[in-house]
Amino acid sequence: MSDRSAGMAPSRVTAILGPTNTGKTHLAVERMLGHGSGMIGLPLRLLAREIYERIVRRRGAACVALITGEEKIVPPRPAFFVCTVEAMPLERSVDFLAVDEIQLVADPERGHVFTQRLLHARGRFETMFLGAGTMAPLMRSLVPDAEIVTRDRLSTLSYAGSKKLTRLPRRSAVVAFSTEQVYAIAELLRRQRGGAAVVMGSLSPRTRNAQVELFQSGEVDFLVATDAIGMGLNMDVDHVAFAGLRKFDGRRTRWLHAAEIGQIAGRAGRHLRDGTFGVTGEAEELDEDLVEQVVEHRFDPVEAAEWRSGRLDFDTLPDLLRSLTVTPDRHGLRLTAQALDETLLRRFAVDEDVRKIARSRGALMRLWEACQLPDFQKTTLDEHARLSKEIFTALTSRRGRLTEDWVAPRFNDLDRDDGQIDQLSARLSGVRTLSYIANRPDWMAGAQEWRDKTKALEERLSDVLHERLTARFVDRRTAALMRALHVRSDVLAGVADDGEVTVEGEVVGHLDGVRFTVDAGGSALADRALRQAATRAVGPEVARRLGRLAADEDAAFGVTPDGGVLWTGALTGRIVNEDPFSPRVRLLGELGPAPARERAERRMEAWLAGEAGRALKPLKRLRHAIESGALTGLPRGLAFRLIEAGGLIPRREVERDLAALSQHERRTLKTFAIRVGAHSVWLPGVTKPRGAALAQAFLPREAANGLAGEGLLPLPEPAPSARALSAFGRRAVDRWTAPVEALEALADAARAAGKEPLSAEALDALGWTADQAKAIQAALRTPRAERAPRPGTPTPPPKDSPFAALAQLTQLARPAPSATPKTARRPRRRPRRAAAGKTAE
């Protein structure tokens, strides 16, 4: 609606007032482009850069100028000027002029600049002021001829209450009021939600634009920012959450005003899309009345505009100070509080060195210019005053300029891109200071060269800072997974030939056989996202592979000595019992339907049972012979012991049984491929590589410790079991374990040597030292077997024979023999032999 209905007239002034998301800035840009020339002043360098790039895309760079305190891009004949409010070149005459966020006339720090533009900046044909509806009464008072047009918000803004950071909806902006709080929240969002973009007013436009693009592109769903987002930055935000309701305004920490909350919260929603706002973290719930004000956009009107005289008296330093304190003579204006430039000027007024120089009008103007140097680096007042004084001294020197000797060392100190976020941010602030100085041609010799250098350095540091911010606060992979899982039902995923699994272009793990190994996520959120991605992306592929596994041929399977079952070369299962003839297998991984997994397990078990029958055939034959009763007597007992030991027993333990075997029983043992050596009794077929690998696969993992290797090995502690030794074809002898074939070779060498020591050639063949061979021979020395009884005499079974107990019971049941008297024996007479050499008498 309009305060006056008269038609448009030349040099008219229009105030477009209303809440956020009413299209005010867009309207001003369109109006400006409808004129032959124009100028727009914006509250932030970031926003000025955004509007500049928008106009360049439409009209070309040749007709658009960008002027801020730290950056000037001015083509030869620009038609349109995009500026920060402080940098507007008002000496240029343009057809159209606009000032955005005009409600900042009430800002204690910058308000007097906006007030000066409101009262005195005009376009030849049209002037437009854009701002909040709270400016309407003051606008009518200060600019009576202005036409006030109010605009309604295009969408609805509602209050969503308090939410935890981990429960915030996607496309949320979290607003904090200190750098430390911004970083802490961004770090928490990285761990819990995949990451966040970071936007602060201190960032360079290049860094800020890159961070905003992270959010706008959907690469991250959260934005953490200072209240800079309340100043016209356009982003697709659905929810604004306040992490605090107090801010430091340069003088004190205070509660946010209702209008400030409304300005920031109003960034939620875009065009016709509704938005919400609320609080999070440690922020208290908003008062109901305050919520009602924000939702209905009803705020207290701006009562007065900050003002400072634009007519400064440079006759003397006291006159200049006095002109800064002149009070306004109009209703609606109030003298602004002492700003930084005035504070520096009053400080220099008592500095004797400055007073000696600042005696002329020109010197006083130079002093005032030096005092207006912005404090981008947020240093102490003493440090900033020292810098301003150096500049003033140089400007009033004989050369009248800052020389290369002054700027080069400062530039070189900043010309580094190492370090972390805080260090890079500090360097960027220093570069902004040098850029501000270089953009004053009357301050520096070779200003254009230094403008180019500082711009290039700022861009390089900005890119590095963006990379550091992204690396610290964005988990790209987790963010991509979360985005894909929440937004799309058809996740773009694939499995490469080498098993690498990607989801939405991000590598999430590796599929080896049917086992999906997730890359480390670094947080509970990342792990959860990866598991969900695996279920969607890898699950169907695993199901297909399980079907192929269950129907595959025997040649596709294999086994590893540590109990792993291979399928097409990939570790797929794990043996979980110790009986090779009744194997049990656990399928690795978690994905795939339960019935398909069970079929895959049964298939691997069937292959293992068949492989055990082939690789351990001698052991299986013995087992079958015992179960069927084909073996009886002492051979049955020997077979039992071989089976229990895994196919290898020391001969010493069964020496008496072997001595008691008949020729028929010995032939029976040979038919079962049992070899009786000098020191061992074993099944050679079981100790072959194929059989050994399978036998080792069914051992507990800890049982194989210290047994894998060649030659003599130290005896592990605790001593390995008989089955473990058999699986590796070894015997425990003294302090070592030795291959059974080596012990038999030792026996052969000893027989060949006879009573002589073993030859050097024999020791070399064994790979042992002479002392080791002697120790092993001593440990293997076996007691002589008892003499075999005469034919027809019952042979008592050995004490350690399986039949010893039965023989003892038989002996107890047999009646005792009757006592027979001793028969007297006639002693034999020895024949008398003549003594040798005795002669008869």
C-alpha cells in the first residue's frame, strides 16, 4: 500500500518497507537496471559482492562497478555502482539510487552513515530506501516527501519451539554470536549430522560464497552463522535456530531486541515456501509475547536515527573535535555515541607528536582519514592507534605516501597459507587492512600493483580457509550418504570390479565375496549412515552372490590354515568346530536374507566335508574301520590313538603294543597306510600339504601359535596339543618341535654313522647343529622292547594298551594254580679234571 496515490514523478523518493522475504532488494535491483545509471548501497561487503555478480551476469562486467572499503572494481565507464553504504561515491550523479537495510540508522556504530545517506543521498530521477516496517514513522518525520510502500511477507513464519541440535530439521541455519560458539556448534553437527557450512561477517566474500555453496548445493544440510545472515543474504533456509539470545554489540553484552530476532528469523522460508524458527542448545525458550511479535511482524518503531554532523571544521584540532559533538536540530535525530574514529582522534589530541604535525587544514584532514581506518583485525586500541599514527605520519611526510618499504614487510608476513582456521582468518584480516590502504590511491605509491597483490593473496587465503573449514566441519562422505538416504529412494550406488562400493560418488567400503567391510566413519552418525547405505546399495548384490555361492561348483571353494573358507578367492566363512568330518561354518558379514545365508553355510559345510574326505582320506578310512568293526585287537587300539592325535603319535608311547603285534596285524596296519618309523607312527597322507592345511583349519587359532615354520622351532608355552602337532607334522622333542620326516632322517643318519658322530653332511641336510642333534637323540632314545614270548605262550598285554584293563579282569577271574611240591634234584657231579701240567708220581 502507498501513502500517496499520485503517479510517479521525477526525483521521487520511495521507501519500500516490510519484513524479510518480501523481495525488497530484488525490486530495487530491477528498478535500477530499468534506468540508464544507478547506485545501490548495501550493509555488507558480502551482500554487495552477491548483488554485483548478479548484475554482471545480466549486463556484463564492463558496465558494473564494485566499490567497498577493501575492494574496488571500476571499469572505464560503469553505468551501475554496487557499494557498501560507507563506500558509496556520492560525488557521482546517477539516475537511480537505493540504500538497503535503512533501519540501520539506529545502529550505534554505523547508524550516522546510514542517516547521512537517508537525508542527503539522492538519484536524479528516483531514490529508494529499503528496510523494516519499523522505519515508517521515522521516515515520515525525516523525509516527508517520501512515498512509503509496505510489502507483506510472501510466506508464513511460525515458531517451532526448542529442539536439540541433533534433532534440528534438515535445511536449518543455527545462529550464534561468537566465533567460538560457531565453531563448537559446527563441530557437533559434523559428528552428529554429517557437517555444516560456516558463514561469518569476517569471512572474505570468496570464502563465504564457497561455504554458502556447500549449503545451497545440498552437500550439507546445516548452516552455522553469526547474525550476518540477517542482513539480506539469500539462502534456502527452512528453519532458523537461535543458539543464544545475547550478543556483544561492541560495548556490552545485551539481550537481542525483538526486531533483531525477527530480522534473523525471517531468513527462514523463501518466496512462497513457509519457514520456522526456534531455539536450540542452551538458549531459553522465547516468551509468548515475543513469539507473537516475530510471527506477526509487529515491532516497536525506530524512535530516532543516529546522527553526526557532516560539516566538520578542519581549521584546528579543537575545532574538529567540537564539530563532532554538534547536536542535531531536527526531531528524530540523536547525536551518535563516540565511535572508533572519534576515540582515536581524541587520543591523538593529547599526543604531542601528532599535535606538532596536525596544525594545518590539510594535515587535520589526513589525520581524520587515518582515524577512520577500520579495525578489521580486532586488535587492542593501542595497536590500532599505533597503526593509524604510522599511516598519518607517512601521509604528512615529505613523500606524502606509504612507501614499499613500509607495506612489503607486512605483506610478506601475511603471504603464507599454512596453519589452521584461526591463523588463516587472522591473516585474512590483515590482508583486508592492506587492501583498504591499497584502495586509497592517495595513500600509497604504486597502489594499483598492491591492490592486485592483496587481491590475489586474499583469494588464495580464502580458498585455503574454505578447504580448512570444510575439512574440519564437513564429513563429506557421511553428508552425502545422509542426503541420499533422506532425499532419494533410489540411491545411486555401485560395486566396482575390485569390490569398491560407492554411494552418491562417495567410497563407503569394500565388498569382498559376500562380506561388506565398511570404511571407518569416525562417528556414530557416520557408522549408522554407512550401515544404512550398505543395506540399500550392497544388500541386493550380496543376495545375488549368496545365490551363486549356494549353487557353485567345488572348484570355487578353498580353505586357509587359520580356518577361513574361501569362495572365488574371497574370505567368505569361518570354521567354528574342530571335527573336519562334521564341519560347521559361520558365514561372514551381516547382509543378505536369512534363508539365503543359511543355504550358503550348508553349501560350504558340504564342500568342507567332501574336502576332508579327500585330503584326510587315510584318517577317514581308519575312522570308518573302527566304527564298522573292521579293525580288532591291537590294531584297533593303535587306530584309536592315531585318530585322537590327528594322525601322528610318538613310537615310544606304543612301543610295547608294536612289539606285541603279529605278522598278520602288521600287514593290516600297512593296508591302512600307517607308517611305523624309528621314532613315530603316523599317516603320511595326512601330513601332506593338502591334508595339513585342512587339519590346521580345524584347530583353535591359539593352538597354532609357534608351530608354523621349517626346521627346528622352539617349543611353545603352553605345550601344544597332540592334534596341533599332528596338523603341522611335528613332534615335541626336548625344547623343540621338529618335523616327523626330519626325525626319521636323523635315525637313518645315525644308523649309517654307527658309533661315530653324525657327519657334517648329515647335519647340514638336517639344518641342525651337532649339539642340537645330540640333545634330540638323547630325548628320543627308546627303551628296548621286551623279548617276545615263545610260541604257544600267552602274551600279557602291555600296561598302556587299550586292552590292559580287560586282561586284568580276565586274570582275576582265572583260578589260582595248585602248589606242587618241589622235587629233589640230584646234584650233578663235576668230572674231575687233571690239573694241567701235573705229572704222575
